[in-house]
Amino acid sequence: MPIMTCRLSWMRRGLLALAFVLPAAAAAACGEAPDRGSAEPRDPLLRPAQFTETAPPRFAVRFETTAGEFVVEVRREWAPIGADRFYNLVQAGYYDDTRIYRVVPGFMAQFGIHGDPFIHRAWARALLRDDPVVESNSRGRVTFAKAGPNSRTAEVFISTVENARLDADGFAPFGEVVEGMEVVDAFHAGYGDGPPRGEGPYAAMAHARGNEYLDEEYPELTRIIRAVVVDAEG
């Protein structure tokens, strides 16, 4: 039906453009990172290049959130480059204390903006090559967000419906929710999509100000308390 086609079209455009706002927008809003002083230890997450460990063939990640817990099983064979990045991000604690900032009912839930804008900016520049699409974006599948070819960084989304139409756009799932999909369905969705389609968080502001902005303007967002690897196949 034409209405459905139109709706899916803007959703796909949102994934390719608005949702994963250009790293340059955040950089422009922040300016150059100031010198934090030699006496203050640098957070290892400010150096994405050091996180290059190869992921196990299969591993599980348990997410503890303010809505409950869910488990993602990652299969490296589905998307090796994406699986390696996700494994390193989880092991480094990147997703701890982050917000599930974009929840679009009938579409997906997205997270991965770090609470510290300096760390987010560092990873926004650590672009990944695309993986071939091996598995479809069906309900429960977990996929990296991207703004175009070879532009994946740290933001991911969970499909909450069948999103096979995203396959042709190069969104390659690397895992799926195997426990707690009811928790994913319960993520706070009251703010809607981001501007101009809804009243939800403006991604560029979230990139520039991190949790300060999200907590101040959108206090009801579901929060990720921590994410840990709980099972890994050797």
C-alpha cells in the first residue's frame, strides 16, 4: 500500500541520514577537545585504535537496563568486522551508562552515543568497512547504524519488527536478542523519533553534550546500566 511504502521509505532514510547524524555535526558543536592536562589519566576509550581484538566465533552479551535485562548472541560469521567491533566495545565498557535514545515503535530501538562527548567523538572517527549482508534484519536482530557506505562506528539498533527492506541498504546484522525481547519492547518510546519527525532527542546535540543533554531534556529514556560478555565460544 502507498502509505506503508512511504512510511518505510522515511524510516530507511532516517537510518541512513538523520539517525546517525554526521560526526562532523558533533565536532562542529564541540570544537576541538581541550587538553585535559598531563596529570589526569586518559580514558582508554579515547583511543579506539587500541581495541582490535578478534571476537570469538560466538559470544553472548547481557545488557542490564532500567527496563530489565536482555541478552544478545553474536555470531561472527554473520558480520566479522561488525562482530569484532561490538566485542571490543563491550569489553571496554563503552555501552555502560548509556541511553537508548531513539525508540521508534514499529521499527527499531537505537543506542550507542557515549555519555562522554569526547569519547563519542573519538569513536565517530573510527569508521568500519561494511560487512556483506548475510542475515536479514528480522525482529530481534542487532545491526550497526551507518550514514552511508563504510561509516559504521559504535551506534547499533535492534529491529523490533521485520525490517528486511533494510537489507538492500547494506545493514548487516551481527547478532540477535535471544533472551528478554519483551524488555526491548518495553524501552521508553514516549518521546518518539528525533526531529523533524518527532519530539525525541536531537542526535547532534546528544553527540555534542552526551548524557548531560539526554538526562536533562529526556529523563525518562531507558538507560543501559552495564553490558558484559557472559558466554564466549573459544
